[in-house]
Amino acid sequence: MTIKSSQTLVQEALNEVKTITPEEAKEKVENNQCNLIDIRDSSELQNSGMIENSLHISRGLLEFSIHPDSAFVKSKNLDLSKEIVLFCAAGGRSALAAKTLKEMGFEKVSHVEGGFGLMQHKGFKVV
């Protein structure tokens, strides 16, 4: 039996999912073309803040929360016809999560290259 490393899994995900730059993500947010979803853990948000106009769904709850029938989608009025743009701290978890959402059947899914750190550096407002 061969066990894949997390790096291998991330690389496989990157080959299958759409990666966008922070600049592209910023444009999509400003044009109201996407749901920007932060999948970092709550402790990460407490330590470094949140990107303005993003929603938080921790990676561990993503598949449960993003389903069209979920209470989260209904309570947040998520428009699942818009692109789902995921980000984490650096880009690994969001690549894996984007691959999972594609497997669930979501077609318009991407993740932000460089994650929160690069987004902050490229001008996203942190609140």
C-alpha cells in the first residue's frame, strides 16, 4: 500500500481545480461575481482577522455547510449560482477543498493562490 503525502494530494488538486490570483479574486468580489469563503480554522481568524466581505466556513464543515439544502446556505442567502472562491492561509487546504466541491458537483469553483497572506499583501482589507 502506498500512502500519498499531503504535498502529493495538494499537487493533484492543483492540477484539477482553477487557481486565481488575489487580484482576480478582488475583482470578482468588487463586481459581486462570487462567494468569497474563508476556510481557515476559527483560531486563525481570531489571530489574524478576516478578509472584508468574506464568509467563514471552516474546512471541517465545508461539505456540510455549502450544500444547497443546508441551513447555512439558507441563512446567509448564499447565491450558489455565483462562483465559489475559497481561500485558506497559504493555498493548500483551499486547493483540496475546491477539488472536493467539484466532486460534489459544483462547477464554478476556484481557490486563491497564496491564500490569506498574499491576499492581505495585495490589498484586501482585513477586519
